[in-house]
Amino acid sequence: MPGGGFAEIFGCREDDIASPGDAPVSLIWNDAKGSVEKSHFQACWTPGEDAETIATYDDGRPAVLSHRWGRGRTVISGLNLGMSHAPREGLGDDVRNGGTASSGAFAKRIVLSLAREAGVEPPLEAPASVVASLLKGDDGQAILIAINTASERMTGVIRIAANPYAHARDLIENREAVIGDDGVKLSLKGHQTGVFHLTTHPA
């Protein structure tokens, strides 16, 4: 927490910290109002004159602050936004039937927005009910794993940033998969998993 030198870096000082318990905490961010759950702490800040308030609590107190420091900037949150989006220990526990992660949509929007402002883009973009991972090798090959967490069939595209892959094979169905410039096209039944072998050269 800011103090012992960190106040200068983050441009604020901590006034108070408490546990919100099981109660959701209301936030206002970019003129949108939402709630954050599962954070095990709630800190309140006194911002310095150079700090920018990114989000506030319902009562107007600063919740998330940004501060220019050196050649970049720091961001500090009074809530554990990551815990709100993934409050359990494992990915299998975080994803519930129906295709939604545990109560973290608003926190996710804030974190992803800050990441994009910093130039960080997600390597994959999957449909809402799909959890996807890309395991890359050093030889231009990769394994794409996609899990449909919903009970209904999902048809869509897993978009791969700057997609370098030219060929895809469905390893479970043992057949060619459709891949385009934007990513891998797939159709998964409810709760079905797809595993695809990707290469940078045509078959």
C-alpha cells in the first residue's frame, strides 16, 4: 500500500482499508455504474495533485487512480479487481455452467480497458461462452484448446491476434478445421471441448 516511498510513485496516500465482506461494492467508471464483488479489501485514497481519478466509489471517493511516473504511469485500485473476476483457485472452478465467469464483468471491463491503453492486446478473442488457450511452440506450431461452457451449441470464431497460422486440424474429430485470416472457425456442442493443431504452413 502507498507509504514508505510508494506514495510518490502512485500519487496518493491510503486513508483507510476495510473488508467489504460479501457485499458488492459500487463503482462509477467512464460514466458507467457497476459493482465489484469478492474483493477481500476496500481501500480509500487521498490523491495527490498530479493523480487522475479513473473510477470512484458510489459516494464519490476515489477508487482507482492513475499517476504519471517516469516514462510511464502507475495505476492503483482500492479493490482487488482480479479477485472479482476469478475468485476461486482454478479455472475449472471459476467457470460456471451457462458460460459466465463468476460475477466479474464490470471488473473485467476496467482491467481490459487499462491493459489496452497500455498497449496490451489479448492473443485470443473467443465467443462469450468459450474459454480458450493457445499453447505455442518454437517451430511455428501451436495447440488451440477451446471449451464451450454453455449447455447450447456455440458456432463462431476464435480470433487470433495477427494470426500467423495457415492450417488447422481438429485433433478430436480427426479432420481439417476451417481457419481464416481472423482465426479458427468452430462449432461446439454444449460443454464440448475442441483441440486444434495449428501450423504456419499449409498442409
